[in-house]
Amino acid sequence: MCPPRRAKIKILFVYYKLASFVRSDLEILRRHFDVKELEIPTFRNPFNILKLFLWTARVDLVYTWFAGTNAFFAVLFSKLLRKKSLVVIGGYDVAYVPEIGYGSLLSPLERVKVKFVLRHASMVLPVSKSTAKEMLRVANPKKFEIVYNGVNVEMFKPLSEKENLVITVANITEATIKKKGLDIFVKTAAYLPETQFVLIGKYDDSIQHLRKITGSNVVFAGYLPNEALLTYYRRAKVYCQLSAHESFGVALAEAMACGCVPVVTKRYALPEVVGDTGFYVPYNNPKATAEAIQKALKSNEGKEARERIQREFSIKTRERRLEEIINLLFQD
């Protein structure tokens, strides 16, 4: 007689909004576990706190991204109800970069919440070694594993000849201009007037600052749906990530998977993603960045960049690791 099959682990997936990397985890978990999703954009409504508590009581594990308010209540209620909790550390939640005004730890209240989450979650998953290092400066979790973000390398792949096109992807806001080095990107274009630069991402009024310092060879493409974005990845020879801080760089990895040669700052997690397949530049140095882009346009390192993403950062690797880690949590 066959033993009874073990019931699927019940997971409550809590999120503020479904960013692409958050949605990716949700899709992964649905393939292996019994998943309920709960969107909580704010806790100003006390009903949301009650709803999270009641849902936590019905599951085995609560899974959330970022060690902010959602994770604070998810971990607190999990402890009270003797449930498991897993928190993905995405970077902003453990960052402290006062020179660009970036990171949740700039707020004393947020620091308290982050410390509680790190110390009491059943498992913590930083998305890079760099993020783990920042995390350990705040608190030591009971358990943690580094699990890199993943890229669907079957979708993100080169299909045609590359053009002398340089791109970067980021939403344009007052905060991201310095954090993502978007002002550096458009200033760099002035040194290469014969090369087209494209900045892809939705924007607010802060784009006016960039337009004032932008030459005719820079295009602001705005928000693009996935297919149009994929087309740019496939056309572009070079992808720039000129950030002051980056916990991983999902768009960078997607572009590399499409055969773009990366030109990046040597900061935080970017060297973990790029390895020796691209070109490194100082932060906030448009002239040096232009020189690196010229070399990248003449290079053939796009193939090596794709191979690195296939080998190290495939979405299948993240899926295997998440399934394994969650199952092991219930074998203790």
C-alpha cells in the first residue's frame, strides 16, 4: 500500500505591487506549492492588518519581498501563530547610501522594522553577495541563503545583428537620476555624437532636468511593453548600468542574455553580475564612460555576456533553489 501523499505546502504571497521580479517568484511558487496572493499597498487601513493576520493563520508559510512594513507584520504574525516566514531582501531595504539619499536605513523607524524582520524571519534570501554584506551590517538572521534573481534565457536571447546602439532601462524620477546614473548616461552621449543612446522607462516631471542636458543623439523612449523592450535588447550592442547602488540589476542581466556588452560601474552587486564579460567605469565620469562604450562597441563580448547569464543567473536556477529552500524549512 502506497503511503499517503504529503499535502502541498500552503504559502501566502504578500506584496506591495507586482514588479517583474516579484511576479516571477509568484509564478515559480505556484508551480510547486499551494499559493494564495495578498496585495497590501498600505497599512493605513487597519483592515489590511487584520486581513494579513487572518490569512497567515490559514497557511504554512508567509513569503514577501523586502524587509519593510509588509514583512514586519508578516514575520510578527508568523511568530505569534507559529508559522514559517520567508523574506527576500531586495537591496533598498538594507541600503544606507546617504550621499545620494538612498536606502530605507536612512529612516530610524525603518531600521527598527528591518532589524526585527532579519532577526525573526524563518529564512532570509538576499539577492546577491553585496546585498548580504549590507544586510549583515544591520543584523544577523537566524538563517539566510543568497539566491540570485533569475532571467528567462529562453525569452531573453539575441535574434539578429547588433546595431551601434547604446541603451539603459530605468524609470526616471528625481531619486533614480543619481541612483541609476541617468544624468551620467545622457552626458556621456555628448562625447559620442554619432552613436544613438536610448533611455527606456516611464518618467515624471524630473525628465525636464535630463532634457536640458541632452543632445540630439539621445532618445527618451518612455515605458515600453515587454515585446518592444525585448526588441531594443536584441538591437543594442551596449547596455549601460551607471548606478551608484545596485543590489543586482535585472534589466542588466536581461540585456546581457540578449547579447549586449555591459558597461557598468564597479559598485555593489554589478561586478557579481558582469564578471569579466564587460567594461567597468568610475561612477559619475562621462568621459571615461564614453571611452569604455567605444571599446564595447568594437568588442565581441556579447556572446560571453549571454553565456554568463545562462550559466549563473537562469530563472531555472532560482526556481530550483526556492523550491529546495522552502521544502527544507519544513524538514526541521
